[in-house]
Amino acid sequence: MAHLTHLLDEAPLPIIVMAVKEAASHEHVLPRQVWRNVAKLAKSLAVHRKGLPG
């Protein structure tokens, strides 16, 4: 969990966007669905970064 929190707080936003697009493509879902899960995860981890959807 600490690694995920650090990733969502500190990684450059373009890398997170790229990861979301890649995950959506790999799972054959819309990026919007992946963003929803990222937002839920960020909320549960109390991520304080600005600019994440949700």
C-alpha cells in the first residue's frame, strides 16, 4: 500500500495517464472505468495529489 500511495502522490501525471490507458486497453474497457478505480484507490489510501480524477 505504501508503494501505491507514493506512486499516486509522486509519479508524473503523464505516467499515471499512460498506465491507465494501457490497463484499459489490456482489459478491453474504457479508460473512464479504470480512472474510477484509481480514484477509489486514491481515496482509500488518502492520496493528497491534485489532478487525479475523482
